[in-house]
Amino acid sequence: MSIRIDDIPADWLEEIINLSAERIVVTDRDGIIIFINDAYCEFLGTTVEQAIKRPVTEVIENTRMHIVSATGQAEIAAVHKIKGTEMIANRFPLIVDGQLVGAVGTVMFRNPEELHTYKTKIQHLVDELKYYKKKVEKELTSKYEFSDLIGTSPSFMEVKKLAWRISASNSAVLLLGESGTGKELFAHSIHDNSMRSAFSFVPINCASIPEHLLESELFGYADGAFTGAKKGGKKGLFQLANKGTIFLDEIGDMPLAMQSKLLRVLQEQEIQPVGSQKTIPVDVRIITATHRDLEKMVEEGKFRQDLYYRLNVIKIEIPPLRKRKEDIKVLSEGLVNKLEKKFHRKGILISPEVLRILEQHSWPGNIRELENVLERSINVLDGNVIETVHLPLYLRDQEFVTPDLIPVSPEPKAGPVKPLKETIAEAEKQAILSALALTDGNRVEAAKLLNIGKTRFYEKCKQYSIN
């Protein structure tokens, strides 16, 4: 059953009007007041009986209701000064059966205190918006510069010098190196030293985003592009990086279908959001990184050759830590200084014996592994000096481990020789255990350290009963 407006008692309607708009006035075509509520009269210092049937200009100072009644032109959010108080007024023409019959006006604030309260509420929202805007802007800026790239070894200095030299260019950069060598730090530093540093630096890990979401993340999507799409659509990371730099980490993990779309963006300098027929021009410098052998992937048909040449304009190969061991001392000291801030400590030192052990290790996890080792050591530190006892067990016992993580006896002894299959199995199991120890049990990172696929890694863990 539907209820008509005629079914609502008149006194109900008046109360509804008072509740929905505290200060309201209605005039006829000639600007005569035919309705005004108690709240408005109270503010004006009059009564309903005194105001009704009088010209609105005699009751409300500085009013324009008579003008709206005559012209039919609405006035929205107009400043209206009454009794020394500036208020916000809305004036609407009343049109019935296609004819202008009068006007209705409402007032939002009746005193300075009410206006101040409203401003305070709005200001909270404005402050919150500014906070999140600054947070987003901060997250989309480079966090490192070339001074943060620590090392003095000839191989590292050569790479650092090359990266600094090409940072002013707009050409694509391909960063190659094992996991944990600092490829992302190089990408940040290149952007920071470029002409684009005033604009966004947008990093994205291609391996961490599901394949079916990668396109919409990179290129955005239009309103209603798919079920669950945000109303109004969403900007993609390429749009956010416009005039700046986009860093595609783990580019070797990008699916072939997405490689084709990325190639088109690089060729045409424009993107097409998912579900849209329009293209959007973008001006972006692209930096990519991978620990994979892209040339081998091209030969195997796992990576597009034309995209590889587009990305490989300037190739920078970052040396692994085992090839720059002379940097381990200064790197360790720099990492300790960084970790001191995290743990709110000061004056932490590294003993000479610990430095000797660190310099002997092969570091398959590179700088990331070194930082994990030092963080672990500080966690169990009971003084201010990192000693051998504070190191993980696999480092303390490393004299029994070869650089390839294969356990051997310190001195070969005569005895029965195990079958080759068993020896290989033992070596594989030890390598997996060592990789898991280096990555704090993170199987995805451990698989990367061993340079094998996740599926194969899980199969090996199952085979050797490694939980």
C-alpha cells in the first residue's frame, strides 16, 4: 500500500519541515511570505503570526527571495548577512504544473557558533585528506640516493658511476643482478638524480601481483569495467607515474600476454584502461630489474625478444656480494647504523672475529642476507659488541660448508663412498635448509636464492620431509 502526501496530516508535515530544514521560508510570486517556521522566526526576533502575509523584504534583511520568486533563477550557497551574521542561504523557485508560483528559501547557519562547528567538522575532513595525500606523495617518491649505495670495491664503483652518469637520460634501464644485490636501491637513486625527480617514482613487483590483476594495476580500469570495479574507475600505476619513473621489478616474471601490452605502451607512449575505448597519453621513464637470465628466456620463448630490446637500452649488472667482499666491512657498519635506529640503540660494534667470518661467507642471499644476519644478531645481543655467539649457527659452522652450501668434512677421510644419488640428495637437502635459514623460512625467497621455481622447490621440500 502506498501513502500519498495528502494522507499526511498538516501538522505532521509542518513538523517534518521543521526537522528536515530548521530555518525555512516560502513566498508567493509577489514575494509575500506564505510560510515561515518557528526556528527562522526565533532567529529573526519575530513570530510566525507577525511574519505571515507580509512582504519578505520587511521581515528578512538583505533578502533576495522576492527576486527569485519573480525571475525563477535559483541561488545556491549564497552568503546572506542577517543581524551581523553571515549565513549560507539556498533559494529555489517553486514551479507547479509548469508555472512559477513562488520560491522557497533555507538557511544553513543561524549564528557564528553553528558556522564554527560546521567549519571545524569540515576542517577535520580537509586535514585527513591532506594527510593521506601527503602519505601517497611520500610513498611515490624515491627513498634512496646515490650516497646510500655503500661500497668502494672497483666493480661496485664502476657500476655506481655508470648508473649516476645515465640517470639524467630518459632511456630505459635494465638492472640485472642476483636477489638481494640492491637493484631497487639503484632504481630509486637513478630517479632521484634525474630530471624527473620532482615527479612520482612508482615501484611495482611483477611477481607479487596475480596475473589477472596485473593489467588493471598497471593501466587502470574504466567505470563498470568488471564486477566489483570501483565506481568512477581507477587510475593505473602508469598514470600515477606520468612525467616520472615507473620501476618494474622482477620483469622476468611478467606473463607473455602482459609483455605484449607493455610493449605497445612503450611503442605508442599511451595506455588503454581495462574496459575503456579511449587511450591516455603517458610520459614515463621505465626502469626494470630481474635476477633471471632474460637472454636465455628469449631463446626459450618465455620472454618477448622485441620487448627485451626495448628494455635493454642501458644495461647495468650489479655484482653479487661474494665478488665485492672488500665492501663487507663498510656495508656491515652501515647496516648496523641503520638497525640501531630500528632498535633504538647506539654504539653497537662488530668484533674482528665476526668480520672475519662475514668476509669468508659466500653470501648467496647477498646484502639482504647480510642485513638479516645482523638484525638477528642485534636481537640476541646482550651487550654492545656483536660476537661470534650472536651469529646464526650456519655461519658459526661455516668452516664445514662450501660456498655452494654442500656439506663436506674439513679433512677428507678414508671410508666407504656413498652412492652419487645419496650424496646429491644430502647436498640438495642441506642447500634447501640453508636457504630457508637465510630467508627466515620464506619459501618463495628461498626458491629464488636457489634459482629454482616455486613448484619444484615445494616438491623438493616434500621429498626431503622439510616442513
